[in-house]
Amino acid sequence: MPTGDTRRTLAQLIRDYQARYGEGRTRADLWWSSAQSPEEALARAFYDWEEPDGQPLRRLNSHQFRLGYAQVGRALQAAQQQLPRLMDVTDFDTLMSVFSAIWQVEEVFLDAALLTYDVAERFGRYRGLYPEQVYLHAGAARGARALGVNGDRVPRDRFGPVLGALEAAEIENFLCICKSDLSPDLLKR
């Protein structure tokens, strides 16, 4: 980089992201994956995680407020009725499809791609099922487009060796959170 260039590299952006969000994400992932039963894991999967005063608190993530607690509660009830089916799933892509199908059949949501991904990713952690590709929706799609990557689901290697070294779910989260800092030239530097 030339002297005086204040642009950060992709590696720097990732380090900053991990410093700011890494510990909280690790604790949240542990909370979602350490449920004592499938029923508890499914209930946890529908809510974001934070720990004021040392106690886990269930709340909707800010990007899910538009859905509302009542609709998310309906989606949880529909999924609970299909728990045996969810427990039979053996890969993440199918888990996404099953959640989406449940909500379509129950007419819970017309458009819930983001909730579907969040719930599948969280419940998948409990089941040991992880996305192999990066799912692009909402903020993650905007972040990917800023890097010049398009699609609904793309292989990690499309994000280059630095970003592509992260888990697919971590790339999705990074793209969403850091979307305004991203540009196509970052994959080239």
C-alpha cells in the first residue's frame, strides 16, 4: 500500500471483526450447542443470545424485529411439531429445506430466509450440522456483492484464501456485520 493509504486489508478487517465479535459469538455458539435436549436446542435456536448479569437472555436479534415475537413464536411451535423430522436430517442444506418447508406448510411466513438460516445454523450446531457453503441473504448478500461475489449459496473459496479460511457460518456473519467496509479490491490485495 502506498504511504498514507488508510484503507484496511481484508485480513485487518477480519482481525477487527474477530476482536470485536469473536468471544461473544463463541459463547453464543456454545449456548446454542450445549442444550440438554433437542426440545431445548430448538427453542434456543429461535432467539439471539446475550448474557446480562450472567444469565442467558432470549431476545430477537435486531434484524428479526420486523417478524415480531408472535410470528417467531408461531414458527417455533410449527417446528416443535416436526422435531422428529428435524432430528432425522443428516446435513445442513436439508435442515434449511425442512425448516423452510415447515413454515410454508404451516403458513407462518411468506419471506423468512434470514430466520430460516439463523434457526438452521443454531439448531445445526446442536446437531453437529454446519453449512459447507456460504448462504447469502439480507446483509450477507450485500456484503458479498460489495466484494463482487453473487449467488444464493456459494463455496467458501469464492471469497479468496484469507476470508475463505473461516467457517462458512463465520463468513456469513462477517459479510453481514462488515458489509459497509467491503469492496471488490479487498479480495485482490
